[in-house]
Amino acid sequence: MITIETPRLLLRRWRDDDLAPFAAINADPEVMRWIGDGSVRDEEQTRAAIATMEALWEAERFGLFAVEIRETGELAGFTGLSVPHFLPAVMPAVEIGWRLGRSFWGRGIATEAAEAALRYGIADRGLARVISLVQVGNAASERVMVKLGMRPDRELVDPARGRLVRVYAITAEEYARRSGTAR
């Protein structure tokens, strides 16, 4: 089972006791504002989402980590890698994403967690390119993408939701240059 430690965080697989705190995150309209169509999710939808995230690990050998605050053991949300099947125009692709509870915003946690997940995808899973998708207007997530060294790639409309999406990307070579691991 894969776990990654950062100075403040533990990125790990999902546990049964993550359901209630993750359901609370998904029930917050401010958290969900830029996710899909902006709808909140109930506990049953959250349970299904966790099952889907865990199944992704088995199918792809990467997935979405639960993000735990090491000092307190609190679930902050998730970060990690997934395949964005919902947006065929970007396929084939692997996307890095994150979702944190509002009490964890503005503390650099999304960047710290996503940096670890990006390193895992490129260094440990050998991904040649990683993208990130953001609904236009979500400035906080765009700042994280820029901090990760990602660059704007293109804009398109999500056909299922009619929302304008900006695609950011980073290649393994760009990541290596940025992180000082280029040969």
C-alpha cells in the first residue's frame, strides 16, 4: 500500500473512517462551487466516490490519495492522479487534482500535497505528461497549478456541463528541469 509523507501531510489510501469527514467536505457548497456542475454530494454519493477512487488504484496503479494532516490525523481532503474520461477532448491523459475542506484553504496544503502526487506520478509511475483541469474563474486552483510548474495548454468547453475549462500541463522533462533532476 502506497503512502507518501511530506513535512505536514500523509498521503494514503482511503479508510472507512474517512467517509464522514469527506462527506462533510463534499456537502459544502463553497468547496463544490468549481467541481463539476457545482452540486454538493451526500453521504451515499461520497461513499460511491471513495469506492471509485479505490478501484482506480487497482486498475491504474495510481489514484487519488486521502490527504491527512500528520499532526492531528484530520482528513483534509484528497489529491492525486486520475484519468479524465469525462472530458474526451483531452484524452489520452492523466490529470492531477485536489479537493480540500474549507478549513484547510490558504495554508499551502493543496500545493504541498499535489507536489508530492505529481512527483509520484512522474518519478514512480513514469508518466510522460500530466495535465490539470480548472474551471475558468477558479483562481486558487490555477495558482496551485502554476506553483507546480504547469503551464496553460488550452481552453475548451466541458460538453457535459457547458463550463469553460482551462487545461494546464507539464511534461516529465519540464518537471525534471524544474525539480533539478534533469540529466
